[in-house]
Amino acid sequence: MKTAFNSLFMEAKLDLLSGLRTPSFVVPTLAFPVLLFLFFGVFMAQEKHQGNDEISIYALVNYLVFGLMAPALFSFGANVAQERESGWLELKLISPLPPSYYLFAKCLSALIFTLLIAVLLFSTAWLFGTVQISLLAWAKLFALGFFGTIPFCFLGLAIGLKFSAKGAMAMTNLVFFPMAMLSGLWVPVFLMPDFLQQFAWILPSYHLSQLGLSCLGLGQGYSIFFHLIALSLISIIFAAVAVAQYKSQGMSMRKRHRP
């Protein structure tokens, strides 16, 4: 048991260090959500002079969701595709290390990035005093960000196992930015055309955002349980696709190395 835990810990540590040693990934991932919140949740809110708390809370929740999407999608999507092309994934799959350790390590790495983003956002909101909510509300947002990272990990894995390294990077960007925009993370959903509002219902980022806003009394009026069920169903679909592709990759690689 101890040996398995040590192997899992080492795998997660190496994956996290690999990400942290890439400034071109770390700096934008951590800084972009905070800068967006400062602009829209602090400076723009102060400029309006009215409803500062609501504007700031709305921005905090949405940029938390926006922030957690990036490490999950890119860590799994582009990185897995690159490791698959370089042969590193093949080495992992044929090694004695259980394949689940590889997936868990990447998921843990994405969750740690989410933790860092949440701490930076919450510290900024507290420092500027723009968000006045209870300790329980802060805890709910933190839990939302932590568990909300998981469906995007599955989505990123599905992309990384399907496309080449260059194709996965392009596809991840193609998924990441439109999903953020159409979920209402930048512009409120109710300000969009009707057909775009309907499209938001199939996006996990929309339901995750609405869960956070509903917990703080700023949702669109739909039940929290509805958003939980919708997010769970979308996550199950992403997981099923990703696991099927992962098993297919493992089987094909083992066949090539079978004596």
C-alpha cells in the first residue's frame, strides 16, 4: 500500500513539476483569470458605483470557472497528445505502473492548479474588499472549483487521445474559448440571442457557473439540483468517451509489444 502511494505521489509530483517549469503555460494560466477579475470585477464595478457586490461576485464565480478550465483542458489535451506522439504515453501504458496512476497524477496536477487559481482570485477579492460573502460561501466556491475541474479533465483527455499534438492544441483552443464565451463567463447568458442561450445548456461550464452563482443568490432561477444533474450527466459522457479511447490506446500499444 505504501509503495503504491509513493509511486502515485511521485507520478503526480513529476507531472506538476513539468507544468510549473513551463512559464509560457504557468504565467498565463494563473495570471489571466486574476487580471480579468481585476478589470471587470474590481475596476469596472467601482466605475458603476451601484451593485458593486453583485458585479464582483458574478465576475469572481465566472473567472474561477474560466480559470479552472485551462489547466484541465491543456494539461490533458495538448500534453497527452504530445506525450502520445513522443512515445512517453506508450512507455507508461506498457510499464508495470497501473495506467490509472498516469491519469490520476494528471488530474491531481490540474486540481492543484485550480487550487492556486482559487487562492489568487479569493485573495484578490478579499484584498480589494469587493466581495463580501460568508465563510461558508467561500468554502462552497472552493469546493465547486475543486470538483468542477474533473469534467474538463475528461474532456481534455478525450481530445489528447484523439488528435495529434498540433491538432490537439488547436482543438483545445477551439473548445476552450467558445465554451467560455457561450457559457456566459464573459457576457451574461441572458444578453445573448435566444439560440445561443439554448446552446449553453449542453456546456459544463455554464452549469458550473450557474451552480456557483445560485449558491450566492445570483443564479437564473433554475434549481441547483437541475444544474448538478446536468453537470453529472455531461461528466459521465466525457468520462465514458475518454475511458473508451484510453483503453483502445492501451490495447493497441500492448498488441504491438506482444512477443
